[in-house]
Amino acid sequence: MVADIHAHLDYFSNEELKKIIERAKKEGIEIIITNSTDIKSCKKSLEISKKYDIVRLAVGLYPNDNLNINDFDEFKKFVLENQKEIFAIGEIGMDFKESKNEGSQELIFKKQLELAQELNLPVIIHSRKAEKEVLKILEDYKNLKKILHCFSGKFKLIEEAKKQGCYFSIPANINRSEHFKKMVKEISMERILLETDSPFLPPTKGETNEPANVLKTVKTISAIWGISYDETKNILEDNFRKVFE
Ligand SMILES: [Zn+2]
């Protein structure tokens, strides 16, 4: 079984999505977790997860300049109303590169972590240029299952995240990233998951990314680990089950 734990399927048109899901199924992808970024995206992603059997729903408020505490109240209501359909909380976190509202980002991130804790759901975390601050906050959420998506922090911080028991989801552009190759080499096998961040971060620059591309990552990782493709797939499947089942 292969899973893409981080895609943004609501970015695709209905027509594109139909083809993307067909291709993913044909390639043997069994689960795609579609991550949401705001209330509108949560609602659209819920519909997508109901329409396609291989899609699971992650809901979250992504850190950007428009984040507002009132959004959290509406978000929480949505989560509680649709709890049965929700597989994870994501994409949440902090981003100090694109946005300057550090205070509200931190507040809303913490509120979403608390909600995940209450509902016993794994969290999928964005931490661009805020890796250190995100890890500091996560220290207070020891029992949560935490996945750092596309983690680009320094290796000292990767060590810290390992100590905290975080999982790392590796994007499909690993084939052109020394950072992610090094991460796969240095992090123990049982902490690695797969993601695409579709439609972003394609393995070939300039293309639109899609979930079927996680298979390319399995190939790259198996070469780094020096084991067969099938063994790699089995390890990644076990990891997925540990977090999500
Ligand atoms: Zn994302």
C-alpha cells in the first residue's frame, strides 16, 4: 500500500481531479490525504473526500496574513460537525517567510494542536522559516502524533524533532534536493512518510505535481536505503499505519 499523506486536491479543477485520481489508482496509490488551508478549502476538501474513496480529509487553517481568531471558532465548529469524516489536522503551523503576523499564527497553531489532542488526531505541520519556534511549541504536545511536512530546518533541528518523536514526510522533489536525500539517509527508517504537496513541488521542475508521483519517491528512497523497492514500500506502509491507524 502506498499513501500520499499531503496533497492539496482542492487546487485542481473537477475534470483534472478525476484524471489524477484515476492515474493514482492505476499506479496502486491507496490513500491520498488532502490537506486544507482555510474554511473554504475545508468545505471543498470534505466534498472531494466524500466523492473519491481513496481520499481522506485533513482540515486546518494554514498560516497566512489573513489568519484571524474568528476563523478558529468557525473552524472548530466545522471540525466538530464533521468529526467522523476527519482523518488528520493539517495543514497547520507557522510561516515566518511569507507572513509577518507571528502572534496570531502562534495562537491559532496552538489552538489547533489542542483540538487535535482533544480529538486524538495526527497533525500535519508546516514550519517554513519557523522551524525552531514550531519545535519549541511542540514540546508541550508530547502525546500528539506529529508529522513535519517538507521540513527544511537545519540538521540540529532535525535531531531535536527526532527526539520529540516527530515523523517526517518527504516530498516528491527529493530527486532534485540534496537536503531531503540527506534527511532520508540520517533519519531512522521508521520515521519516514511520503507526500507530494500536489500541485506544488513536482519531481520535474515546471510540471504540475500529482499523488501518483509518490512512487518515484519510493524508488529514490529505496536507492538511498540500499534495499528493494518492495521492502521500502512495506516499511513506509508500516509507518503510515503507526501514525494513522
Ligand atoms: Zn501543503
